[in-house]
Amino acid sequence: MKIDVIGDVHGCYKELNHLIDKLGYMLENGTYTHPQQRRLVFLGDITDRGPDSLKTIELVYKLVHQDNIAEYVPGNHCNKLYRYFLGNNVQIRHGLETTVAELEAYSADEQDLIRDKFIQLYEQAELYLQMKPLNAVIAHAGIKAEYIGRDDKKVRTFVFYGDITGEKLADGRPVRLDWAKHYNGDVWIIYGHTPVIEPRFINKTVNIDLGCVFGNKLAAFQLPEENTVTVTSKQPYQPEKFTSYI
């Protein structure tokens, strides 16, 4: 088994296509394939903030459910969009407003098609992926060693949001503890959620959210090779959006 785990896309559809091409996937007769039988894995937050969330949904749906060449796990933005599509009372901000604006430009029939595809994508996804042949776990915001194998509310909160304390920073972002610094497992944990300028390797974890939507890069982490492949973002650079670890 060989996989390419793609970090938070956030509607950066053009960059995603560029990265898929760079990784060697080919579109032949309308179907994606890879000459080495590699598989893509999306670690969540495929929508919101960026310019093309709906095209991204359609592409990820195609790769997962039609071409059977990809896996997907949801992130916190995916969870919020899912609840929006179910008709729940969610706040249309923090990026969701961009996806809703795209939807409102579609016809009612087109909106229904997108809604159905995303709901299927979300409902048939695992909370996180345990890839035992590769000694790896893929989880949107990470996962503690002792949580692997669990699917309770505490674990769901961690996987979606990270090790949050409940406190807020001055700019409104949640305070998060540096769980990866204390990780001592022997299984790779591949995650995103918190934008960093370069892939952050610490212990046997790697954060591959390189903040494509904030103007940096879109990354893929390859296993078993342990390589990182990136493409440059086409979005405006916003340095204040990135986390620095001391």
C-alpha cells in the first residue's frame, strides 16, 4: 500500500488539481488512476474560505466514491457544513459564508446534487483512519495514542479541534495545547487543522496543513516513503494566520 495524504484544501481547487498531477495521478477516459496504484487520503476541511469549495467537493466525491482511488476523513469545517446541509442552526461565518455564497449562485437542483454528494461523503467516512499496513493514523487535528480505537465524544472533539482548553486568544482563536510534543507512540500520526509554514515533524507526528488558503502551500505526505510533496498557493499570503511553535 502506498498513499498520499493531502492537507487542508479549503476550497483551493486549482492547487489541488496541480498537486494531484504532480503526484502522478492521471485522468484517463474520465477516471483517475495512478501507475503505482497509489491512493489519495484527504484529512478533512476540503471546503470553506477558498474560492472553489463546491468544485472541490465534487472532485473529492469523484475520487472517493466513483473512481475508488481515495479515502476521506472529515474536519471541523466538514462537520459544520454537514450540519448546515441537515438544516441545523449553525453560524454562517469562519469560512462557511464563502461556501454558502457559492451555493446560492447555483440552481436549486444543483444545490441538491452537491448537498447529496457531500452528505454521502461525510456519512460514509470514518472519524479517523487507522492504516495498520503503513503503521499510521490519519486524523484531522491529530489524536492521542490512548484515543486510537475510540470514537466517543471526547475523541471526536479532539480529532476535529485538537487539544483545546476552552480559552480564547485575543483574535478569537481557541487556545490549543501542543499534544504532539508529548506524543510517545510508535504509530505515525498525520494531521492538519493548524496552519504551519513548513511540515512540522515532532516525535512520530507530522502536521501537513501548510495554509494553502492563506497563501503558502498545499502539501501531501507520502507513505511508506515519508516524503513531502508541495505546490505553491495562488491565494494572497496572510502571515498572521500561521502558528509558530517555540
